[in-house]
Amino acid sequence: MALGGGFVAALAGGMPAMAVGGIAEAAPIGRAERMARLGRAQALMRANGMAALLVEAGSSLNYFTGVKWWRSERLTAAVLPADGELCVFTPGFEEPSIREMLVVPGDVKVWQEDENPAALVADWLKSHKLAGGVIGIEDTVRFFAIDGLQKALPGVRIVNGAAIVNGCRMIKTPAEIALMQRASDITIAAYRAMSSKVEPGMGTADVYALMAAAVTRLGGDTPSGGVQINEGSALPHGSREPQFVRAGSVVLMDCGCTVDGYHADISRTFVFGEATRAQRTMWDEVHRGQEIALAAAKVGAAAGTVDDAVRVYYEKLGYGPGYRTPGLPHRTGHGIGLDVHEPVNLVHGETTKLAPGMCFSNEPGLYRPGSYGVRLEDCFYMTASGPRWFSVPPPSIDNPFG
């Protein structure tokens, strides 16, 4: 099964990455790529009248600086000025680790346990003559950091910095697409490797353990996701009630992994044993829903129209209406990249226009509460000529892994 071959060529005009054993090769994000990201962010800041952007530890700090750091009660954050080099602020005892990870030009300022990190940020803004300008805040930054900056710098003008962060991160480069392709290929290979090992009596944790082991063996990082069985498959994120595989069980798996931090997110639904006519019908309806969603994902179309197209089809079949069940109670898809869920969503009312480089999940599941559900999820990326799959949906309920 072809797994999105030619993805690099589609975006950059070059040759597609070579694959080994059906799994695409991909290089980690390098310094030049991150420098280009900073340049893009600074251009957006200037265009939006911002003097600087504050980014806390997390995926955006990694995106711009290469610093892969977690959030705790101790603030680690970076200020990206509209001109000049950035600065990372971190606890004193973390400085060696931060400097080791930082792959772009910039300074590191430290605060000690008895000091106020917000005051350090404020002093740096003052010393760089930025305190009087508009400061953008990445929209995931926690309240205590914003509150601390406002108290340390009375009168500071703070705005939502999503236009800067999303303006960079929503459009993936060929290097990012390549990493996501590799993560997708690993996930598909893991599904195929584990599928024959499912046995009667297994619970959700047992089935997921098979998948996680296969992902790790194939070179994927941070296996993620879950498994729902029987009535649990009718709840999009599962049930606390124990469910076990038996003849005729619907097994819904939503799994993925990362490669250099970039996510794959793929769902497969199969029947253990012989599928009923009703199960086959719902599976085929979801499969068609994916096709309709992909066909609606045209460059320049509003993201919400993809969701709308699927619902028109489902409502003709008697589902819904809208987000009611039996039917599709969640959005048709979400953005994906360094976070498994990123802006923007394929959801009714979303007006953002689809553009080359955007990446989305395509997962128009159907759920009948108290009975079972079916979800097929494959991700795609936009090119100048339209969408391309990272992983191709399986052909039938009898061949659920392709």
C-alpha cells in the first residue's frame, strides 16, 4: 500500500525521501530550519506591531529553539524580540541543560530559587527597550507567568501571540512533513505487525500493549493512544467499564507515535471474527466519509467546509443531525504536528483557509451509543494541487490494516 509517496516532491519540487522496509527516512530538524522559523516569526511580529513574543516551555519553545523542556512550577520561557537574538529564562541549576539544547543564537538568563523570574524577564525587556512595546504571549502560556509579568512591569501591553505562533507552525516545511511521514509509516507497520496477535479474552490494555511494543520495536518514540472494545467503541474516548475481546467484538484502536517530536495519529476499527451486516455497513459509511472529507479539502476552502461536507452525507443516511448521536459527535479532524492536536480544526464554522503545508487528521467516525462505533483516522497534508495522505485508509472491513 502506498503511504503518501512523493510528499517532499509535492511541497519542494524535489525527490521523495527514500524508504527502508516501507518506512520513510527523515532527518531531525536542524539549526538552519529553526533559524528560518525565527525569521518568519520576527517578520510576523513586525507586521502585527509586536515588539516581542513570550513562549513558555513546551512544543513552541522546542519549535523555535530546539530546547525540549517540560512545564513545572519553575518558569522556563523564551522571549523572541522582533529584531535581534532571543533570550531563554530558566532556573539557575537548569542553565547547563538549557545551553546544551539551545541550537539557535541567543542568551540564557537565570533566576535563583529565592528570586522572581518575571522580574528577570521584565528587566531584560527594559534593557532591550522593548518594555514600552506590545508583547505577544503564546496562547498556552500559564496565568501565573502572565500575571507575574504584569506585576513586574506595570502598564505592559500584552496581546495574544497566536497569530505569530500559528502563522509559523500551521504551515509545515518539507522537513517537518518528512518526519510526520516516518511517524505515520511506523504506526501503520506496527498495526500490521500486531494485528494477528489479538486473542479472545484480551482487554483494552492488552491490545494496546501489543501496539506500543510494535511501535517501539520499529523505531517510533512515545507510543500513544488507546483501545476501545465492544460498547466502549461507541464512546469516542472510551469507557471505564472493562471490555474484552470475544467473537464478533468491534475493536477500535486510536494509536500513534512521534519521530523527532512530530506526531502520527491513526485509528483503525476491525471486528474480531465475522462482521455482521450492520457492522459492515457502518464501516463502509465511515470509509466513504473519509473520502468525502478528503475531496472537500481544497486549497482556499474554509476548513469548516470539510466537516460540513461529511455531515451532509451522514444526515442523508439518517445520522445526526449535526453533532448528535447516533452519528458523528466530534469534529471531522484537527491540525497535527509537534502537538497531536494543533490549530486549526476541521469543524463547522471554522473559516481559516486551507493552504499548502497544513496537516490534518481525517476521522469522521460514527457511533451508536450502547452498541458500537467505527472510526477510521488517517492524516493528510495540503499541497498546491490538493491533499495527500500520510497513510492511506484501509480498503475494507475484511482487510482493516491494508
